[in-house]
Amino acid sequence: MNSALTHVGLQDQNRRFVGTGARSEENRGAGFRPAFMDADTFTIYESRFADGRPAPVHLLDGLPDELVVERTSSGRVAAVKASVVAGFVRATRFYSREEAARTISMLPA
């Protein structure tokens, strides 16, 4: 069973994908923007700060309330539904981290 996505989970993913092109710092130049997809509904959410501005990295605070399963005492998002997948949007297509890594590896240097 999958568990809710948390800040720690995002950090773990970033460590696992270092050097693959599946991190915001590594694929921004190729037009990838950090995003999330709810695998239950296939709805895509670009990563945003809590105030709605686009975020340069994956942040949970800008996700809508219907995805949130836990908040901190200060109101920040602590966890979102297990069906939420961190990935990227390029043009209008969502890429999982694995798909982004494959795509980056095929782009000319």
C-alpha cells in the first residue's frame, strides 16, 4: 500500500534521482516545470507556493485542499493523498520522474 506524499518523501525522491534529469534543477532548461498528478483523477497541478505563484521546485503547500490529508499546527501542508505523484509538465504533458529522466537522457547535449 502506498503512503501519503510528504516533504520527506519529496526529499527522498530528489536524492534518488540526482544526476538523472528528473529534478527541477536539472531539467528546467529543457522546459520541464515541477508538477503533481493525482493518479485517481489524472488531474495535473503545477507546483505553486501557498499564495499561488509558480514554484521552481516541488512544494506541497500550493496543492488544493481536496488533496491534503494532513497539515501542521501552523497550517502548512504536511502530507497529500497517496495517489499524488510528483513529476513535471513540459508543454501540456505530465512526465513522472522516471519519464523525465528518460526524456532528458535522449535530448542532445
